[in-house]
Amino acid sequence: MRYRLLTRSTIFLIIFVVLISCARISPHENFKKSINNAIGRNVDNTPSYLWPHEEDLIGSKMLPNGNIENKYEYNRGSCFYIFEIDPKTRTIVDASFEGSEKACVINPY
């Protein structure tokens, strides 16, 4: 009886670990989630460990709607992330990227 309980518990634990490991998001999904988390933040007051990284800024332009589009280099130029910024509030209002799923990645912890 005790052996059967131990076996069932072990099997349950193995299934649980497999399901949890499958639930992790991909590195590309983690990248997209990370840049989207910048939306609503002030572009001038973000901590250095968050987006954007001013030293990676490669271009800026005025959009037809009056907002500013900043383009940043990521992953040695094989990926770029782009923030649309409201110039009045300096708030990031949109985020996008250019690059492949293999280049635009952040490995999840």
C-alpha cells in the first residue's frame, strides 16, 4: 500500500514538472512581452535595466500623428525595437520590433 502511494506521488510529480516546463514562454514571446511592458512608462525616467536603452538609439522621426518614433538596435543589429512616444508627456504609447524570432529574444528565467 505504501509503495503504491509513493509510486503515484512520484508519477504525479513527474507529470507536474513536465507540464510546468511546457508552460514557459518562448524567448521570442518573452522579448515581445518585455518591450510591451514599456508602454505607459516615461521614456526619460525608466530604470537602466528596463527599455529603452538610449545608447542603442539609432534613429528618431516625427510621425504624421505628431508622436515621435524612436528606433533602437538590439542583438548586434539583427533585431530592432521601436517605441512610439507622445512628445507632450514623453510616455511610450506603442512598441513594435523588426527582426526574426531567432534574433529578437530574451531567455526567460
